[in-house]
Amino acid sequence: MPSQPTSFEATAVRSQAGIAGSLWEGCFNAKESSIHQLSPYVGKLKSGMAGALVREFSREGDVVLDPFCGSGVVPYEALLAGRHAIGNDLNPYAYVLTRGKLFAPRTHAEATTAALKALDQAGDETVSLGEIPDWVKAFFHPKTLEEAVALSRVLRRRGDYFVLACLLGILHHVRPGFLSYPASHLVPYLRVKKYPPRTFPDMYRYRPVRPRLLAKIARAYRRFEPPRPDLTRVVLRENAMSLPCEDNSVDAIISSPPYYGALDYGRDNRLRLWFLGVDDYRKIDDKLTSNERVYVPQMTRAAGEMLRLLKPGKSAVLVLGDYNRNGRKQDSAATLAQIVRENYSSRASVQNLLVDEIPDERRARRRTQTTKRETILVIRKTSHLN
């Protein structure tokens, strides 16, 4: 097992092809496809960065893989750029989001028709509030909760991942278009102190699901151009250490793997995971690679798997961040670079392409001592394999 590296400085500010952080500066919310905004996701890769990296390291018609796809930003940008896309993530919430994006109905009318059918079926569902945990009930008016639970069950049975992703996207927030009592929109916690019920009674009344879901779907199609139908799109829910893909079958890997000990994806998505049938979010966190106890051995195997899948001469381009937690700084890029050099030096070369400082407005949690910079690490598979 590699020892913890002490330092890792950038060896290049730009690639020879000229890629630079200026390609993704600023906010992309008004520029990107609105499909990217189906539901919030902590640690989401910026779509401008994903699109730039896809175009820099692959060509039209290539196969692009993201083994840690999160909310599906990379595979969706790959489709938009005319590449075949494979996304993978072990997190059920990430899987639903990615399936929802990559297989979204081609028109707003088709999506609305599917949603209306599911809503009608949900009206025949019987929901017992007594079987729902108290911590979940604390977020919703009882009638709203019954409707949301019934609809989520129908959508899961139907395998309608797009509408299900839209439902997850309106579960909790302080705005009237969402379903919960006042709550944060990323990591679920109630904001009762800021919005006490006696002062803000309207925020604690029944919120019907149907009009909010249909409005959410309409927002998803504000800026939407469906990807070419001839492009292959695959979404897996596997451990990145072992993927069901053939050797030397991938032209480029573009990904933002979990940062070393940075996030608790199960805890941060616990309410949405519950609606997906996950009763104990801690079971998810225990499995995910971001867990400090398993990070180094799992990323060692995942790096080997990436090299197995890549074609000779092709690259894995990984966006990795540093992280400060409980007074300890972890540098994910340094850790992974050392893993490759100590275990796979005969099969790969490593280049630190770009260090990108992260302004406060791009962080999920503002004014914190969390991730302050991201490093783009390029692992190139050599043509000769030992």
C-alpha cells in the first residue's frame, strides 16, 4: 500500500494542445443543457469542464467512459459531443440521475405523458404513514408525503428514471415549487429556526405533487436538444474496481473520482436514497470509495481496471481535489499519482495537467475549509504492456 505523499505540485499549467481553465470559467447554469439540472448533487463536476475535457481527449465516434459518473455530467456531455457514452456509479441516486439524463424522452410532450400516467397509477397506491420513519415524516406535510411515496413506488416499478429523477429533484428546498417543509436543497436538514411555522405558516401547508412535478419537467426542457439517437449509451451500477467491459475497448476515460475522505455521499443524499428504497444510508457510505478506510486499496484496483479498459496510447483524465477535514489535509491527486507510479509504472505515465483554484461560489458549502483546488491528472496507457 502506498504511503501518504507529502507534496505534489503541478508539472504543467496547460497541455500541449492548449487546454486551460479559462474554458470553463464562470457559471454554466444558463449555458448548459437544462437536463443537467434534474436534481442537485454534491460534488457535481462542472459541465463546462467536462465538455472541454471530452473534446480535448477524444474524437467524435469514440467511446468515453466515466467509472465514477455521479450525476452523469461526463457521459451526457460525451453524447452531446458525438461520442458513445458509458457511465458507472455504485450510488443508487447517481445511477438514477444518470439513467434519467441519458435516456430522457426526446420531447417535453413525451415526458409529460409518461409523468401523467405514473401520477394516475400512484392515485391507486396505498401508503401507510405508520411504516415511514419519523425522520422522513418530519420533512413533509402528511398528504404530500403520501403522494410522493406512492409516486416513487410507481416510477421505480415502471423503471421511469427520468421522471423519478425529476421527483428527486423537487423533494426538498425552501422554495414553493418543492415538496418539503423549509429545508436545504443539497444536504437535507430542516430550517425550522430560520422559518418557524408560526411566522411562515404557508411553508408548512400541503403541497400537491402533480403541479410541481409537471413544472419541474417543463424546466428540464427549457434548453434541451436530444443527443443523436445512433450513439450508444450505457449506465452501470458496479464497483469501479471491476467493470463488465472488454479489454482495450475504451478511447478515453474522463472522470472525477471521489476525493480522499471528502464526502459522505450516503448521508448527504439520505432523503433521496430513502425514496429509492435504501433504508440505511450508512450502508452506501461504507461501500463507496471516498471512505478513508478503503480509499487507497480500492483506488489502486480501480486504476488498474481503468488501464485494462483503455486502448494503448489513450488516457484517463481525472479531476481530483484536495480536502481539509478535521484539521487534516488530503490531496487526492497526489495519492492517486503515487498509486499509479508505485503499481503501474510499466503500463502508464502520469502527468499533472492543470491546477484549478476553486472560487467560493463554486463550492457546495460556502466559506469552508473544504476543497480549494482541483487538479486534472492525466494517466496515459503506454502501448507496451508487461
